[in-house]
Amino acid sequence: MYRKFSADHIFNGYSFRQQEVLITDTAGVIVDLVCEQEAGDNIEKLNGILCPGFINVHCHLELSHMKGLVPKHTGLVDFVLAVVNERHFEEAEILSAIEIAENEMLQNGIVAVGDICNNTLTIAQKMKERLWYHNFIEASGFPPAFAELRFNRALDIYHNYAEKFPRNSIVPHAPYSVSPEIFAMINDFAGNRIITIHNQETAAENDFFEKGTGDLLRMYRQMGIDISFFKPSGKSSLQTWLPHFTKEKKMILVHNVFTSAADLSFSKLHAANCKLQTFFCLCPNANLYISNMLPDVNMLMQHSANIVLGTDSLASNDQLCMLEEMKTLQHHFKELELSTLLQWSTSNGSRALQMDNMLGSFEKGKKPGLVLIEGVEDLKLKKDAKAKRIL
Ligand SMILES: [Zn+2]
């Protein structure tokens, strides 16, 4: 038994296809994409754009209970302090928020998630297998003296996930919260095929590594972290931390609000030398929420960066919806084409999370999920455009 779909536009993961019909089996496995004349009858006609399910490359499902808790536009340091100090809730409340947030992602057409984990609270929900996950177990700890302790804590959590799920990594939280010793352990950890890191989310991060100054000093002081051992490298954050990674891996850099052209040239060279494959994940609504800033998307594109998108968590976003991230980018970068945004959200995301053998495009044998986007005019998303999963 087959199902056949036509739509105003079909986006196959890479480009728009004209006058084609998508054929799947009843479970949603792609059988073919053929021209209308060859498709026969019983075609279900859809109004809108039909595209593969979205890949949310950066989320923190475990922070879903913090929705609306942190005020907007406080800047990163106050945001981090708020998350550290206010994330502790009754477990039942956290679990219920996780379930609601996953439902929201599912309804908004998301099929796979790169999810940051600092605890095991999302395991029960993920075991329902409604979405695909890559679990990024976060290690942090800036003073070198705690490196082993903190890495072993992450390793414990990693084992809990690895017992249940095949896709997991141990990853650094951010350049300013991880010591060179932990970076080395993460680089050497055999289970790691994909790494992700919060990168250059604030200007203070570059100030700290370049000159040892800036707002991060206030964060360490308020958290009681002694940083007397620290010596600035005289280089930007990215140029300081990226050389810790020397082994063939995928590397997803998240945020990149203060990443410069020089940083991109540096990363390209280092990636080529060490066979790293880099992806730059944008979470525009979280950037607007926290600091009211956005990354230089045009510059990233000029450097032919592999761009992917993420929602970040409900602590720094009003919703977990990839279409809302695309709308924000379209609004601020008028020349961005919808096909580019959709490619970032589908096939690029699936490559970043190493799920491109099954997700991200309408190619034979894949089961990417079928999403219908309604509310599109002249291939631009209208304010009220909506995405929904249809298979
Ligand atoms: Zn994040």
C-alpha cells in the first residue's frame, strides 16, 4: 500500500521540486519522488509546502520547566546565574514539563533533537521513542583541580544514557566553563563521534580569553570560582579552545554570535588539518531572548559554513519550534531564501547529528517524517505560518 502526496511546493531536503508527487509506504518510508504524469491516481493534494521533518540540533529538554522564569535581555552572565540558581524544582514538575515540551516539538514538525543533558531526568520520556535524540552529556568545571571529578560525573551520566540509547557523547559546556584538562579527556573519549559546545555566545567570552577582562569575571566571583590559575591566551575564544580537538569528529558550534571572519578562517584550517567536520548551529530566538543580539549570518554564509538550526531550551525561548527560528532569521536577514532555511533545518541538521541515513530528505528508503508548512506567500513565511507533522 502506497500513499501519494502533491503540494503547492515540495522541498526534498535540498531544493524545491516542481510538479512532482511524493510516494511513501503507509509507514512513511520514502518510495519515490516522481513527476505528476507518472504518479497515477489517488493523490492527496496538500496546500502549502511539504518538507521532511525538522532536525532541532540544539535543545535542553531538561530545562523545560524554566519557561518564562528568566527575564529577557539580561545578558549571558545573568542568564547563566539564573539557570544555575533556579533550575532546581520538584522532580514531578520537571518530568511533566519535559513531556509537554516534547509534545510541542512533535507537533511543530521536529523529528530529531540534539539534546544537552546534565542529569538523567529526560531518559524516561526519551524511552517512549517518539523523537530521535543524540544525547550530549555536558561536562563542566573551570578549575583544573576538579577535572577528573567532573569528567567522571559526566561519565556516570553518559553510562546511564548509553544503557538505553545508541547515540550519546560527552561534550564541553562552554569554553569559559571547561578546563584544558577536561577538553583533553573529551577529545580522547572513545565514545565521542559528535561534539557540541556553546561558542562565543557573548562578547565577554572573547574579552576573557583575549585580555582576562570582562563580565565573565563577575560570574566566577558570584559562583565562588577561584580563577587565579587562569592566563589569557591573547586569542579569541574559538581560537583558544578549538585546538583542543585533534581527532576526526563532527563538531557543532552553537550560537556563534561573536564569531569573526578570522575565527571562521582559523576553524576551516584547523578542521582541515585534523579532519574535523564543523557545523555552526544558530539559535536566533534564544540570542534575542538573552542578549537581543544575532550572529552575522551573511558572514557565516560567505565562509560557506555548514549552518544548522536549534531552538535552545524553554529557559531562553517562548517555544520549541523550528519554523519560529526560520521566521526570525527571515525577518532579520531579508535576502535569505526559504530553501536555504529549510535546508539548514532538514538535510544539514541530519548530517550534523549523523542521522542522514534515515532523516532529513525525501530520498528512497529514508523515513524522514512528512511536515506540511501552511501560511507561505511568494516563498516567504507569513507571520502566522504553521508547521505540522502529517506522517
Ligand atoms: Zn544551550
